[in-house]
Amino acid sequence: MGSIFGSDFKDYTPPKASDANISALVERVLADMVFIPGGSFLFGNVPVPVEVDGEIREELIYGPAVDPDRAPITLDGYYAARFEITNHDFDLYAAANDLPLRPDNPIHHGRQGPYPAVLAHHQAESYCAWLAELTGQPFALPTSEQWEFAARSGGQAVAYATQDGTYDYLEQLYRQTLDDQPNTPHLPDAYPPNPYGLYAMSSNLAEWVADEWLDTDGFPLKDGATGDPESRDRRVWRGAAYTSQASLNSIFMFGAAGPSTRSKTLEINEDMAPYFEPDHPIIYWGREIGARCVVNVASAPADSGFGRNAGPVPDDFPKPFAPLERR
């Protein structure tokens, strides 16, 4: 099956900020928002079904062991974007707001339009806020809890956001990429989505979330890691990137980026200048981090007038798998 994003990217030209282009973006983005029904789940690393020596059992695959008796977290319904923000869509936002284009990075297909955009945290926030202005809907970056609940197709006990909950297809794509396109991200729909219909929440780019810090178990800390205000000086990402071995592309991966100042960063790489917009002398950035937006509306598409319902979760999801180190 071919990509819905096409195949001929050699002549990509950044879009103009015309009314037609912006209207087309709004229509497409709203149609591609997937409604995530609210519910309760155990946030953080959970045991998942594995097959070892012919026996199926549940084990923690990646991430810290957390308190098994922790209280569930309850979320209201919301919408999550099917795809990560692409270069084309962010370039249109930049044009509409008189912002410089990010550099053409050969590692990232020369910033070709259909590929996921590598963004600083403030750029991801600003893009979602721009969509909120255009649509009148409360677009934002997801919280860590929202991101994980969606990646786990409603909080299922699953480690990989794939069609069957295993990393088999991720491994196939990873090994193919080593030969064909080493160290590059893929098209947003390069492999099948999770049952909810969300693409690339395991692999491609890690994704920014709204939280400013996580504890060692991956739980958001609203008051900083130690109570020291400076400990909040981070921006959190979730998921994994294209450079990770397939078995490490777990939903439970997380991390945080510290601040980068304009003066020190540009001494090393002048091409980073477009990431430092006039009112952002300090940025939070990573070379393999993008984003997707959510809409904080709790009503389903039949009532909200936009988006699509999440796909059904099969009864046999997730499929047990053999951990790589035991293959």
C-alpha cells in the first residue's frame, strides 16, 4: 500500500500563506483529528504479554518498574492528530506568521514537505495555538497522560503503538532503513497505525508534550523535580525516534530537554538561527523531536462536527511477542 503523502518530493516548494492554503490545512487537520474516548488507566510502565519458551506471560519490557498499586488516572475525552506535524504544515504556519524557515537538513530529507517536522518545543506549542486561533477549537500539545493513553489505544497493556502491539513491523522497517535511508525519519504513514488509527507513536520522531518535568518513573511533576524552580527548566518528550533499535521504540520511553541559549548554539551551528524567534532567546530542542496536537473537546464527532472516531481495538490485541534479546 502506498503512502497517502505521495512519492515525488524532489521539487518541494514551501507553501505560500494564501487563504486557500490555510483553509485547506484547517479542513484537513480537523478531519484528521481522532476522537479518544475518555477513560481510566494505569499511567506508566505496565506488564505486557510476551511469549518465552512457548509460554505466554506478562512482563515489563522497557522502562522503570513502577508501583503496581498506584491509582488509575482518569481522562476526559479529547482528540489526537492522526499524524505528526509535517514540514509542509509547519512551513505554512511560518509563512502565515512571517517567521523564517527552518534549515534544510539533509538528514531529514532536506526538510521535504511530507516528512515530520523537527521542532523546538515553543514552535510546537505555537503551531497548536495557531490552529486554535484559526478553528476556534482548543488545540494544544497533549499532556503526557493524554499522549500515552492514545498511544496505548485507550490504556491497553501494550508497549508498542503498532497495529498488533509488537515491534515486528518496526524491526522490519528499521533494518530496511539501515540499507535504504540510514538515519532518516520516515513518511508519517510508513507503517500501519495503532488500533485507534494513530500513526508513528512508536518510532519516526519522539514527540513533545505539555509537561515540564517527569520523575524517574515517567510521571509528570507539576512543581518540578525537587521543588527547586530551576528543576522545572525542562521540556518533556515521549516515544522514540527513527534512530532507535526497533525493540527500544516503546511507548514508555520519555526524556526531557534542557535550555539552549542563542549565543552558545549559534557559535556551534549558525543554521539553527530560525529556531530562535525574536521572543525566544532560549529554546528547548532535540534533533529527533517533533509533535502532534490534541483538541481538548470531550464530545464525539457526531456532536463536535469534526474529526473521526477511534478505530476498534481487536479482542486479541496486543499480540504476545518474543523479546528481542530472547530471540
